[in-house]
Amino acid sequence: MLDFGCLSGMDITVKSLNVYGNPLPIIPPDVCHCKKGMRLYSRFFYIVSGRMLFDKGTDKELYASPGDILYLPYDIEYESEWIDDEIGSFLTANFIINNPSVVFSDKVCIAVHDSAGTFLRKFRQLHDTWTKGAFDTHLRSLSLFMELLSDIAEETSKSGLAGRFSDISEGIMYIENHFCEEFTVEDLCELCAVSPATFRRHFKDYSPYSPITYRNFLRVKRARELILGGEYNVTEAALAVGFDDLSYFNRTYRKFCGECPSETLK
């Protein structure tokens, strides 16, 4: 599974982007050996048709089928081949993020399986925008890619929660996507169709904090990012993340950060 935690608190820009689809059908077997240093960009690689096998016969062996979105990290070595008799095709977004330390995985892996075809539409829209060559192609493509990156991150998070925390996964996602808003535990329980006791019991396995304390933790974490960014003062940061009471914000901030907000920049 991909780890998008490396993006937390980081100002993300895309240094380079290239979107590509195979111009001719791929006839199996078609083998590619990617050597270390051969590709200095990462890729989200969507298999439209055909099946692929990566690193055959190794402990990293991986099969990929139509609808799989593969993450191919930059600067690693791997071997891939198209298998079976079905003609292959793909769409790929090749990218370099501004910070070279941002690597979602150190090996080839399946980021998302697109069972509903939602991501295929997004990839095709990105590809069409990239190839049409309008004057604003680059900006539109960057916008679509960032949206795609966000959607993959969200889907990855949902998949990670779907197993152990399936009963309360919708509530967890709601907290993490709407922590600047006001809500109650009862609202989360209604969303998950579970009792407050069940929600709280399962949430203890997810976080050491209660649901509302976890929300406040996320608020403070975001407020700290805003303050360190230099464009928000303490009051503005507090209001931006949902704290109307500055005294309460200061107490909560000190609880999680060990210092007052005003001391953050000293």
C-alpha cells in the first residue's frame, strides 16, 4: 500500500509532468527491463487492457490486471512483461514532485484497483488535455494531475480502513476530511450506522484520542502548518481550522505541541 503521509504539511508542486498512452497495441510477450537510473521520474500506470507480470520469480513478483493503477517509483530496477494472449494498452502519468524525498513506496505496487471505471475517465481526461496542445495545456494538465493524486490518496486511505475498521471507516474519513467543521460523535455514529459505544470502542484501536480530541489534534496540526508557512498569524490560523475561542485554541495547541502558538516561530 502507498504511504501518502510524506505529503503532510508539505507545499507540493509538480516539477515535471508527462502523460502518455501507447500509440500501438502491445502484443505479448513484451518485456521491459528498467535499470536503476534509467527513469528519474515516478509513474502512475493504468492498465487499460492486458495483464502484466513484474519481477517474475522474485519475492517482489506482482501480477497486474485491467483496471489496476500501478505506482512505479523513480530510480529503481524492475522487469515487466505483458502476459497471456490479450493485447495490452495503458495510460501513464510520469511525474517528478518538487521534493525528491517524496516517495510513496520503494517498490512497484498496485495503488488502486479501478473497479468502477472512475479513474479511467480521469486518466483519459488528463491524457486528452495533455495531447491537445492548447495554450493552457500545461496548467490544465497539472490541475487534473493534482486532482488525480488526491483521489488516489483518498482511495488508498479508504482501502486501508476497509478491513480492520470497516464498521467505522466512513466516520474516520469524515473526521480526517472535515476536521475544520463542527460535528458530534452522534453525527459520526449516524454516518456509520453504529451505536456511540461501538464507535468509541473501535475508534480506540485506531487512535489514542477520542474522536473529538482527534479532530482537535488534526486542527492544531494544520494550524501549526499555517503558522509556520508565514502567511497566517495565530488568530487567523485558529479561525481557519475551526477554533472560535482563542484561549481554548492556545490551551489545545500547548497540549499537543508543548508550547504556545506564539512560541512556534521563535
